[in-house]
Amino acid sequence: MKISVLGLGYVGSASAACLAARGHDVVGVDINEDKVRLIADGRSPVVEDQLEQLVADGVTAGRLTATTDLASAVTTTEISLVCVGTPSEPNGGLSTVYLERVSREIGLALRAASGRHTVVFRSTMLPGTCENLLIPLLMQHSQMRAGADFGVAVNPEFLREGSSVQDFHDPPKTVCGELDPASGDPVVALYAGLPGPVFRVPLRVAEMTKYVDNSFHALKVGFANEIGAICAALDLDSHEVMDIFLADRKLNVSPAYLRPGFAFGGSCLPKDLRGLLHRARQIDVSVPILEHVLPSNETHLRRAVALIESTGQRRVGILGLSFKSGTDDLRESPLVELAERLLGKGYELRIYDREVSLARLMGTNLDYVSTRLAHLGELLADSPEEVVRHAEVCVVGNTDSDVVKAVESCADGSDMTIVDLVRLPDAARRRDQKGYLGLGW
């Protein structure tokens, strides 16, 4: 098929490159000229495992291009995947400003389209958004009828940052919310041959599925971290306890997200949980468990700050800054929040993350970190060894190979204190070692 992908963030870039790898002709669209230029040069706009090579292969094969011209992309393709952001409002509600803007532009472009076009929303949005807001905008600006003159579908993504390419090709499920069967048919065809069950459901059901998944993932992280805190207070190895819990695959689901560690963050879990809670308040539904997941996450962040404060040292090195190893996404990263709080308390910081380069940050990612760590460029180190040399307290925030190697180079008995937020590979050996502090084990 000929496909346009509107929005070249993590979801859009991965979707575009993976669809091109499956043999489709794909044009990516973004208002950010830097992202478009990177795609044109055969480079990924985001840091993501395997994605750089997929983009390069797609561009070389002529199956992947990029442009800032949305109208041209829509009119020359059969199907448009909308992958624009839906950030949180200050009150926790969902911002649909980018969805509304792109829907107006698609509507105008549809006037010049030849043949039936299908608009597919991949962006995360609350139930009813498509029917009550986006379809009316599409019809108003196209002067056409949804379902009759053009198709509409909701196709939520289940791509984890850091493994989005793998998740695309081996999905847990494919969900297609369809206005009518003719709208759903081309969406299902996009993923033909991929594993996992396929669900063809009403638009509202598809919109809700992403919130259910992400709320549960957030709950799992919070649950595992609270268990870790209890175990640490009882001098138990929480991972040893959880190994037993996770061995029960009949009743206890799966290991995903159920490992004690640091607080959760990123562009999905906090935002989607806030959005669902906001909607629950609007419809007068009490959800006390879900309401306490974010406060539990905040408490776990405070535990990390308290652990660092307990050392009595002032020079702190942080190894890792993005919310997940293998990405450069700083949005709502608990490590960014940790760094901001330590700076506010007067600590001397040096930070290293091999995927985070101030020169490469762009869009909402750059905007977010600029408001939280305005002088990030002065704090970033060129290597983990530089951070280790600076630090009286070394905070380990990811398990990248260069980080692990740098920490391992610190001999036992060193005066430096290691605060381990991620469970280093040799954490079981280190637990009783002087100068080693595990967050939940």
C-alpha cells in the first residue's frame, strides 16, 4: 500500500520504518524540518534499537521518504496513520490540540484525494474522542461523509520504547477500531501475517484498550516498588522474593514490569494514567487504587532522594537520564526529576547517558528537559568514567554496558558510594558490601 505517517516521534518513526520494511511505500510527515531531513539522510530522528538501520534500508530501497507537506502526502497515499502527540493538560486531562490540527489539515487534503482514503488514528486518546471530535472535524473540512466517502479507524499501538521494532514485528495483539468494515479492512491488511490475535472492535473500545494496558503497567511498577521497599526494610532481597512470585505463571500473569527498581516515567504511563483518572472524575466514578498509583510512584522517587541524602556527600554522579535504557526520551523521566531535585538541594552533579546528546534533542523532548534542567549542557559528561571520577556518590540509573563496566571498575572498598536504582548484574554480591545501597533490595 501507499501509506502516509503523520508525526515522526517514536511511534511514527517506528511505524513508518517497519511498514516500509514490510514492502509498503511510506512517506513520513512532520512539521519539524530536522526530523524530515534526518529521514531523508537515512537516519532515525529518535534513538531506538534497530531503527537506524531500518530507516537507512527503507530510504535506500526508495520505500521510505519524508516531507513537511501533509496535503501532498495524503493525496498521494491510500491510508494515513496519525501518530501525533497527546500530552497532558495541567489538570491531568488529555490535550487534543495536535489531533484537532492534523484532522483539519487531513480534511482539507481529502478534497483533492482521488479514490477512497482511510484515516487511521494511532495516537492515544480517550473513548469518544474519535467519534465526537475528530470525525466531525474531518467531515467539516473535507465536506465529505465518514464511512461513505472516506474511512476512519483507531489502531492503538503497543510499542515499548527501546524495543518498538521488535514489538511491531511480534505484537501481543492487533486492535482495529473501525467505523465500518470497509474502514477496518486496509488496517488489518497492514499487519497481515504478524503473530498475535486480531481484534476488530468499535472505535470506543479500541480507544480504551491502550488506557487499560498502560494503567496496569503503571500499577505493576508501583506494586513491585512497594514490595521492594518493604523487603529492603526487612533485610530481604526483593528480587529473590519476586522470582518466586513470578514463577507462578498461572495466577501471577507475567514478569513484565514486575521487577522492583526505580520509579516509572516516560511519555505514556504517567500521561495515560492521569488522563484516565481525569475522565473518571468527570463521570463521577471512584477509583481509589488507580488514584494512588501516581502518589506511590512519587513516594518511590522520594525514597531515592532520601537514600542519596543519607550518604552525607555532596558530589553526585548520575549514570543514565532517559526514562528507559536504549532511548533518548527524557519526557517525565524520573531521573530528570531526581536530578532537578538534587540540583535544588545544592548538590554538585555530573550526568552521563550515552543516548542523550543536547545537539540531537528536538521537539517536545527538548522542550521538556529545557524547563526542568535548563543548564543540562553544563552537567553532561562525555563518559561514565568522567562521572565516576567526579562522584562521591554514584547513582546508577541504567544498565548500559559502558555504565556497568565503569561501575565495576570501582574496586571493592572504594570510598565512593554506589546508589543502585536498577539492580546491577552483580547486585546480589554487592548487597552486603560497604558503600553499596540498593533502592529496593
